[in-house]
Amino acid sequence: MQAGTLDAAQRVRSVDEEVLITSRTISVELRADLVFQMLEVLGQPRPSHWSRVWPASVAMSRWLLDQRVGSLPLSATELGCGMGLVSMTLAHLGLITEGTDREPLALAFALKNALLNGLIGFSASKLEWSEGKGVPTSLLVASDVVYEAGAPELLFALVETDGLLSPGGRLLLGVPRARTELLDTFVNRLQLGGYSHSEEARSVDWEGRAEAIDVHVLMRPA
Ligand SMILES: C[S@@+](CC[C@H](N)C(=O)[O-])C[C@H]1O[C@@H](n2cnc3c(N)ncnc32)[C@H](O)[C@@H]1O
């Protein structure tokens, strides 16, 4: 990632009101021939995890780009999309992609980022895991979303009990290796339910540091 440049304030519609938001533009290089320009939101009160592009999303995007042509389905849903990088990568690969998050401003900026990079086939909608069920999908992706104590329980209910992931479908998780305890709880629960599991280690240079990220692939029994 290159250092960001401070932008003029962005005007975005959040829920019912139009608000002015301070942002910066960063370059995210996924491959030598694929660099996205992305807005990140600045100056938000905590918690503001949604407002930045996280290295797990870069690792997962590169993992997706490395997959064999034709091995991905025609559509996908992202959970906790934040600024939208993974959804944008899926749209770039030609999948009809729905980015979801609980934070309306994240959805507004994910849409802006997709437009900024000329991507089509991307939509954004609100999905709070404790409330919504969403439309079942055969490819569910999520990067750096398992960090709150209740996340394993909520995600299991959404993915398995409520059936957001179709039988035979794949769940991809990008996870910083520094924080795996909650992830292990979630993965163990899915494995007990018969899901197959594999993982691949990746490293991403991000803001001057090498970040170790694991990409987990979980397959729901058919
Ligand atoms: C650390 S950020 C990661 C953002 C993006 N996936 C990335 O890797 O750059 C976590 C995201 O998950 C979303 N999130 C966390 N808990 C959520 C919940 N219960 N329902 C919906 N979204 C949630 C946050 O709003 C935030 O956008």
C-alpha cells in the first residue's frame, strides 16, 4: 500500500441524512497489473473498524485472484465488507457480488470505491448478523470479522442455522494469525457440523509491516 493522500470531504448519504466525511485515497496493489484506488474514512469515533482497508482483505483478494478460472461460482456475498476490497475483487472476477455490513457509512463508501474503480455487478446492503438472514449463497466470504466475543455464536447462527450458506457451499475467511482464538471456536463448531476445513498461509506487506494472514476454506456438507 502507498501512503494515502487526504481528499476533499466526501458527501455521502447515510440512512436519511447527507453527511460530509473526511477521507483519504490509498492505492492497493493486488497484482502488478491490478491496483485499486480506495477511499478510507478518517476521524471516526471508535469503534471504527469498518473505516479502513485491513490486510486480511488484501490477502483474501490475492487468494481469490490465484484461483483457477471457473472454480468460483457466479455470485457471492461478503460479510463485514467495510471499505469493500474483497467484494470489489470478486466483482472484478465477474461474480455478481453483494457486500454487506452493519455500518451504513461503510456500505456508502464500499459503493463509492466500486464506482471509483469502474466495477459493475456490485451491490451493498445492510446485514447485522444478529438480525438478518440474507439470501442463501454458495460462496460466502469474510475478512477480519471474527474479533468480538459474540462473533462465533452469531456467525454460526447466520451461516448454518439460518442457512445463509447453501448446502455444498463454501465459506472463505481471511484471519490475522495474531488473533485466532475466536476463529478456532467458530471453525471447531463448523467442523462438528460436518464442514471440511483447509487453510493457506499468506503474508502481506502493509503500512511498513509484514502481516501474517491465514485464508480458511470451509465447505458445508451437501
Ligand atoms: C476489521 S473490519 C474488516 C473490514 C473489511 N472486511 C476488511 O478486511 O478490510 C470488520 C468489519 O465487520 C463488520 N462487523 C463486525 N461485526 C458485525 C456484525 N455483528 N454484523 C455486521 N457486520 C459486522 C464491521 O462493521 C467492519 O466493517
